[in-house]
Amino acid sequence: MSHTPINSPSRKITSILQLSGVTKSFDGFKAINNLSIDIKPGELRAIIGPNGAGKSTMMDIITGKTKPDTGEVTFKDVVDLTKHDEADIANMGIGRKFQKPTVIETLTIWQNLELALAGHRSILQTLFWRLNNDQAKRIDDVIALIGLAEKRDDLAANLSHGQKQWLEIGMLFIQEPEVLLVDEPAGGMTDTETMVTARLLKEISQRHSVIVVEHDMDFVRELDCKVTVLHEGSVLAEGSLDTVSSNPRVVEVYLGR
Amino acid sequence: MMKNTVIYKLLQNDKAGRIVLSALFALMVLVPLSNMLLPPDSFLHVPTYTVTLLGKYLCYALLALALDLVWGYCGILSLGHGAFFGLGGYAMGMYLMRQIGDRGQYGNADLPDFMVFLNWQELPWYWSGFESFTFALVMVMLVPGILAFLFGWLAFRSRVTGVYFSIITQALTYALMQAFFLNDFGFGGNNGLTDFKDILGFDIQANGTRIVLFMLSAFMVIVAYLLCRFIIQSKLGRVLMSIRDAESRSRFLGYRVEHYKLFVFVLSAVLAGIAGALFVPQVGIINPSEFNPVNSIEIVIWVALGGRGTLYGAIIGAVVVNYVKSFYTGAMPEMWLFMLGGIFVVATVYANAGVIIGVILSAVVSSIYAGISTLIGSEINPFVMLFFALGTLYICAKYFDFFWQKSLPFLTTLPLIGNVLKEKVVTSHSEVKS
Ligand SMILES: Nc1ncnc2c1ncn2[C@@H]1O[C@H](COP(=O)(O)OP(=O)(O)OP(=O)(O)O)[C@@H](O)[C@H]1O
Ligand SMILES: [Mg+2]
């Protein structure tokens, strides 16, 4: 754990997450190329870009799964995330939903959420862990929120693709991170579900910083937030959805196709 | 009243586990009673030889349980658990060697025979302390535990997983086998440690000692089972399963995967060490062949047969395979490895209880074949026997659902009949030979 007083109240945080000059290549291919992005506390940000633009790789770098070749990744102005691993970063308050929904299939919906519930990460704590009433209620609330109340004791393996997305969003939510990285949440969802997800993320962003990667333009429009367009590993355009979608370069590489 | 006990809670959703544990408990009580109270010619008398054989199977069951904890619940396929078993066994063997005192062939009170033979003048430093039983017991757990800790720490920290991990565990046990083969390593080389006389002052060959060792083995399996249940029922158990099913998800939830893996791996190694320590006084020898990489693979087959990730399956698998193995290594030793391979394949393809029934029935069918051959005075052909054995196994596994519905009650009595038949065949067979 970092000993930097990242939560000292006296300090005003200017950016919750900042990437500057980040480069990462795989076998000579630059998946991320001199990428700089700045997310403010409480900001909701949408990231769009064609397949292979480096969106998921960017999330890998923020969450410690991939180490960048060069560049800085800073959390709350002071913490250098490149020096920490996944578990550390998760415990500092950065949560993540994968592009391919990843839930624990051999556990029930309820148990999945219990696993994600904030706190209790050490071996001894988990071995002697007893759920208290507040926590049980919190899990039940989240199950209701993601609309899986009837299935609470079903194995996650039996959920549809869209329901797994919901469960994973629920897990992310109950983990109570300060920053949520959400990779393509609307995959496998119906149009209505997609809109509900967008509204849910907007609501979450009242209290947290949220970064969403999504291809679905209606979804992005519903989010109604600043949009960053990634292309070949760096920022191509940034601004409101209307600004970026009228940018000729963006139209050329992405929207026009 | 029952409902409040810890044990009740641990076994609440584990019907098969309750049955297996009750059976173990019954064995633990009834076998010694039968051995001591019934006259030797009684049908229900369990001879001391069988008591020890059962004790040996129970040590294997404990070992299988240890493997199932790491493999079944945390997805760590260790192909080196034989090493931890062997180390626990050696630690116990060293104590037993020191108990021999001047009763060895060379009558040297300070040095075990093999050291005298090698012209060593004094006990190597790493043998000191082993004259104390308590010290040996600590070492039984500490040595496998520390090895597992160091090995696991390096491997898990560098994120060595899957088949790569399995391969290096094979290398570990192979390296230990080579080391223990060396005379200069100081553990008796090739011959290992043997000729034990007594344990805690009790004659190791005595009936009472053997019974106590058997009971201890059964007791340890029960205790270890409950311990494993306690772990997998806790949230820690669910973290282990999440590591098994989606390792990176667990990391992003903030769980330190390498710590969890290290924890179960070390615990499992300690259990394996205890199994080895109970095994050695019962079989009376420990030598480097215990580290043979094939042994470690066999443990995986026991667990796979009984059903990975069930705990009780590990116990059933270990006992059934070893029971059948002792039959085959008597009747057709050259075929055992083929049989083992067949069991593994069938267990993997048809993961059902029919495989277990099939394994037992294959021994029954083989004995019937052997019996008929002996009666009509022809040679027992190992290939034909293998054909019958594997055929039975295959049919039972494949048509299990059918059998299950129609005739399970009848099938369960077959092993008993088979046992009686086997006794008859083996005796008549040896009579023919002599
Ligand atoms: N571990 C890896 N090894 C090699 N190449 C990789 C690796 N991870 C990503 N890449 C490559 O980096 C590029 C960017 O991939 P990334 O998954 O970040 O794209 P994306 O923007 O998320 O695309 P999509 O919309 O398809 O999800 C791709 O060309 C991909 O093949
Ligand atoms: Mg992606």
C-alpha cells in the first residue's frame, strides 16, 4: 500500500487520473502512442475509437495489468500507478469492468457481489468473515438495482450475456471505487437496457469518476459528456459528441465507415 | 442441539461428505474392534495386515484431499505433491531411525547403519534433533511447508500458472528424487530409511501400534476434511474459486492472488507431509522412489476419478484406485499402468460416479476371468484380463445413467461379492502355483 496521504482533506485534487506521454508497444507495434488524457474528479468521460485503437490497452495500463514503456500514469496528482500492481490499484479505488463480461461462473449472483463488496481483502479477514445486516442489505439493494433479484441464488454461469454485463456492473458498483473504468458495458444488451445502463452510469458519476468505452453512439449520446476519440493509440479529438463527430479526421477514421 | 455444532454446519450442504465421513468413522471404530475381539477364523475378522493396508489407503486419501484443495478449489495443478508427502515421510523416518539406537546391524548407538557403512564419524547437523518425537513432528509439517512456501512464493509472484506450473512441480519432485538417491546426501541413498524398531517406545510391528496408527490415519483424514470444508465454506474459499475461474477478475477486485495461492499451497503441502509421516511407520520404509514424478501424477488421477473439487471424491478416488491397484499389481503388474491410463481417460471423458463403480467392477470381472482360467487350468492372459477390465470400466461409465436408475442397489453389493471371490481366487491361484 502506498503511504502517500492520497486522501488528506487539506489537498485539492486537480485530476483524479492523468496519463501523459504514455507509449506501449507489443512486438514493435505501438498499441498506445504518446497518449495523454486528463480526467477530473467526478468527471464522466466517454472514450470512442475504431477497433484496435488501444482503448482496452489504455485500461490495462491504468489498472496495472500492462506496464507502459514510457510515460506517466498518475492517480490523484501524486500516486504513480505504474509502480503498483492490479490488487494495489484496485484497493486504492480504481475499479474495472472488462470488455468480455467476467464474472465468477461457479458462484451465485449473490456470492459474486459478496466477493466484490468493499473491504475484507486479506486472508484472515476472508477466512473468518461474517456478513453483517448492513452488508447483506447492501448486496440485496444492488441485486435489485441490476434487476437480478429473482436470480440471486442462481449460478452466474446461467446468466445471459447481457445479464452478466449487469452483474459485472453491479460488482463494480458494490466495490465502491472512486474511479470506474467501464469497457463496452452495452454489449449484449437490448436498446432499453442500453439506455438504462447509460442512465445508471450517469447517476454513478454524480459521486465517482467514470470512464466509459463504448461503440454504441446512442449510448454515448445519452451519457451527454465529454468524448475522447482514440485512434492508433493516441488522442485524435476531444470535446462534446457534436464537436468530435463534425471533426473531418474523426469522420474519416471512424464515424464515416 | 446437533444443529448448533460446528461440524453440523460444515457438513450441512454436503450429503456425500457426511456419508464418507460416517463411513470413515465407522471404519475407525469397527476395524480395530473386529481385529481385537473377533477370533481370527471369523468371517468378519479383519487381519492386522488388512488394518495396515487400510491405514495406508487412508494416508493416500489424506494426500488426495490435500491435492484437491489446491487443484479442485484454486486451480493449481500441482504435479509434485508426492514431494511433500515424501519429505513428511523422511522426517518421520529420521525419527524412527534414531529410535533404533544400538539395535542396528553395526550396533552403533550414535549413527544409523547406513552412515556407519559409509564410514561417517558423526551425525550430520541436519540429523540433530530428530531423536525427539516432538521435533520430528514439527519437521514433518515445517519442511514441506517451507519448501512449498519458497517454491510457491517464487512461482506465484512471477505468475507462473497452468501447465508451466505443473511442469516445474514435476521438475521439483524429480530433482528431490535424484538428490535423495545420492549416498552423500545423508538420507540412506537408494535404500532409504528402514528397519525401524519402535515408535514412542512401542514396537512398530505390534498389533496395538498398527491399530493406533490406522486409527490416527482415519482421524487425520476426518480432521483434514473438516478443515478443508471450513476453508471452502468461508469467503476465503469463494476467493479461491474466483482465482480458479477468473484470476484477473480477482486481482481487479483487489484480492492479492499470489497470497491466496501461497496460503493454500503451503497448507496443502503440510497436509501432504502429515500423510507421509503417517504412511512411513505403517509401511516400514521410505526411499527415494516416493519422489518419483509418476507418483505425483497418480495422485491427480485419484482426485480426477473421485471428482475434482468435491473433497469427498478425493477420498473415494484414492481408496478405490489403490484398492484396485493392489489387486492388479498382484494379478498382472505389467498391466497396471495401462489400467491407470484407462482410468484417467475414462474419468476425464465421463465424469460420473459410474467410473468409480466401473473401476471396482473391473477388478471383480478380472477376478472372475482369473478364477475361470484357473478352474479350467489355462494360463491367465494379461491382455485378455486388461480387455475385460477396461471394457467393464467403459461400459459402467458410459451407461451409468441407465444403471443408476435400474440397478444401483444391486451394484453396490457387487464389490462385496467381488472381495469374497478375489480371496478365493487368490488363494486357489497361489495353491496352484505352489
Ligand atoms: N497483450 C497483447 N499482445 C499483443 N498485442 C496486443 C496485446 N494487447 C493488445 N494488443 C494489440 O493492441 C491493439 C489495441 O488493442 P485494444 O484491445 O486496446 O483495442 P481496442 O481499442 O480496445 O479495440 P476494440 O474496440 O476491438 O476493443 C490491437 O491491435 C491489439 O491487437
Ligand atoms: Mg477493447
